[in-house]
Amino acid sequence: EKEADYRIYSVLSYFVVLVIIGFPVWWYTTRVYRANLPIDEMYKGVYSNRANKEFGIPLSLEYDILVSFVHPDPASLTIDVSGREIDRNLQPFLKILSSVTNFIVKSQWLYLTDLGVFPQKILDHYALRENQLPHIISPLETKLWSHLSPRPTLNLVVYFPQCSTPLYIYNDKNEQVKTNAFLSPTWGGIYIVNPDNSSCEAKVFQPNIQQIVSTFVTQLQHLFKMSGLSEDNVRELKIKKAEEMLDSTRRTLKSLAQLLSEINSIVISDEVGEKISIAVENADQAETFLKNGDVDNGLRHAKVAFSHSEEAFSDPSLLALLYFPQDQKYAVYIPLFLPIMIPVFMSLTLVKKWHASHRLKRLKVD
């Protein structure tokens, strides 16, 4: 009888360790942690119609401006220009937009590089037709290092044709484009600068910096869809960017909330939860300021909301358990626990019989 009691105590100890203690500990340590989130607020928002949205540069708080000098024949002609000069002369314009977004100006030289198209010869020069312009960007982009930056890049390219092949852009009406430049709304602009005869004879060409900068400023205005540089134009740009950031923030938060409801294995750490809360709070404040006409504070809070929503959505910790879903967790642990649990649960019948026998003995004694 004493040996039977020891056996019963052993079964009970196994049951306590495996079921009462072990199972909750296993469940707690393998659960997907999620911080408290304002789910209802994440679903809130009025969204603009994207079908009516014009294509343009991606929305960002920072942009790289990559100035590229393309020189196909450096052996025959020396170009006397530097990226620092372009940067210094661009700063007055960039300072006007500094309250909206930040810019980092970079420059590079590409030698022995052609445009990748075959212009048509007209009298003493060559004509680049309008339908050829889109075919210039793709081969040229492969040689730029704009894709190495984490920020969106606005490409500003100066192309210096060879002295023997002066190049001019013609529109679809067979008219020569006065600016000799063209723009891609989602990429940037290209400006073709032909060396003059005296520079070709001297084999040194010093382009007009002010003309290059003026062309780039015009192209940047078109990229940001600005009709001018007055205070009203800048204010209009601030309102537009604030509204775009708010719209993007609301969409990002709603997408994240939908993902959380559909995929249970997404982890939300306290850090990510804090970013989401900050994004929701600042988005609400930005909407209030914009409704009251306070554009500067509205833009400031919209920037904070936009940056934190993007950081939360792209945080790598969200994917920590994405490739270890619940069904795989059960597939791994059930073969481990089941062989152990079956004998324990079957032994509970002995505990039941032992308890019944002890109860019966006590009744007889009474």
C-alpha cells in the first residue's frame, strides 16, 4: 500500500509539472507578443482617390539630388565644371523648400557614355526626336548610382555632346526645343549642353553655370509641381505635402491593422507599438492644425506621423515569427509532448481508483 501511494504521488507530480506548470510556461514563451495598439484609430481616416492622383516623385522626407555630368569624349575636350559649383548655386532654391523636405546634393562624372539612341542628322547638327527621349533614361540609369541610396533620388543630368556632333532636341511638331532639355516626372531631367566652336578649338569648355542651375531649378519646380517660388506657391506646396503625408499615414496604419487581423504570427514589440501610437496621435493633431489654417504646425506633425508610420510598417521585428506560424508550431511540439502526456493522462485512472479506494476505507472506518 505504501508503494502504491508513492506511485500515485509520482503520477501527480508528473501531472503538475507537465500540465499545470509546463503547459502554461510553454504557451507563454511561444506566444506572439503584441503591444497594446489603438486599433480603432488605425482604421480611422478619409482617403483620397488614388485614381485621380498624378504620377510623380515618391513621397519622402528626404531626397538625394544626383547631378551627373555625362562626357562621351573626354580625350578630345576638357569640361571645366564641378558638382560643388552646381551645389552652391542650387542652395538658394533648396533653402526655400527646406521647410518642406531636406535635400542631399551629390555629383558624379560618366565618361565614354552615349545616350543609347541614334539621332538624325540635319544640316550641321543632329536632331533628337521627342519619341526617342524615353529610350535615353533606361540605359543611362543603369550607369548611375542613384539606386545605392536609401532615399528617393532626383536625377539631374548634363550631357556634353562631342564637338563633331552637336545635338538638339526636336518636339513632335519638328520644332527645335529652345531649352534643349526634357523632364521625366518620376525620374528627373536631362539638359544637353553643346560646346561652342571656340571651346572645341581650345579643347577646353567652361559651360554657363547659371544657365545649368536655372534649367535644373525649373526642372525641380516641375517635379514638385510648383508654379512659382512665391510665398503663396510655397504655402500651397506645404499644404499639398501635408495632405499627402496624412493620406499615406492613414493608409499605412490601416494596412498594418488589416495585416495584424489576418496574420496572427506578426510580432508587435513595445517599440513598434510606441511608433504606431505616435503616428496616430500626430496624424490627428496635423488634421486639426490644417483645418484651423496653421499650415506650418500641420506640416510638422504630418512629417512626424508619416515617418513613424513608415518606420513601424517596415520594422524588421514584425517578421520575427512570420515564417513560424501556429500550425508549424503545433507540428513541432505535438510529437514532443504527446508521447509524454498520454501515459500521464492514462495514469490518472489509477489516481481516480486510488482516491475511490481511500474514500471507501474512510467510510468503512466511520
